Amino acid sequence: MANGGCGDNGGSVTRVGSRKDLARGDRSYASVSTDLDVTELNARTIPESSSYVAVFWRSTAISSTGTTPPPGSNRVHALTPKALGRRSNLKLVWEYADAAAELDALDDVIADSNALLNKLTAWPTAWDRQLAPFRSDLAGVEQLLSNRHGQGDSATAAALRSFRDASLPELERWPQN
């Protein structure tokens, strides 16, 4: 039972985890809600010359950020403390927290798109923030290839290493082009 199967200990562990995820979702959604005016301004000031981006932001992003709670919000907030301790509700809480975090990330993408496309003074920060996941993926190539199923000596692994090695210096040159 101490490993989370059933019983009070498992329920309390699940309840604590659910509360943490619920708080994470609430923080993300609050961030989106408080920045809604700025997000709308950022979306509206994306240059018309970038109409494919502007159309996307204006038609979908603004309407989905901050004006409507993330999916599952009402159900999650209606759960009693006891219900938060049930494993069957854990997925619902995770889905809510992940949806709210996704909205918060979309809010950042809209701001970064505006900074990049309008060449605002904040564009270097926006550039770094948007490239961070790619840089992280490149940095993790060796660890990925060295794990048990990584096949680090295969032709595919060699190609992946070559791509990483060619991409890293290019990342530094891209903003200057």
C-alpha cells in the first residue's frame, strides 16, 4: 500500500500530487488571463505581410487564450479534497494543468512572434526562448544515443551527430542573416 496502490497513504499521495497539478494549472491560467490584453495587442500587431501567421493568431489564439477556462477546469475545481485523492481523477487534473500550461506557452509564442516579426528590441530574447527546446534536443543527442536502445554506432546515429554538429554553429548565424 505504501507504493500507492490503495488505502489512505496512496490516496494522500495522489491528493498531494493532484493539488500540485491543480495549482500549476491555476498559475498558468492566471498568467494567461492577466496578460490577455497584451496578448491581443501582440497578435494584432503581427505584420500584415505575415498574413499566414496573423490569420492564425487572430482567428484561433486570441479566442482560446484567457477568455475561456481550459478544458476540464469546471470539473476539476468541483472535486472535493477526497475526490482529488482518487486515482481516477488524477488524469483529469493532469489534463487541466497541461491544457492551461499549453495556453500559457501559446501566449509566449504570440509575444515572441510579434517581437521577431516586427524586429522589436526584445527579439533576441524571443529568439533564444523559441530556440531553447531545439538547443536542448541537440544537447541531448549523445545521451539519447548512449542509452540501452540508442544504437549509438549505427549510420542513423552518425547522421544525427552530424546534423547536431552542423546545426549548432548555424544557430548562431541565423539571426544575423
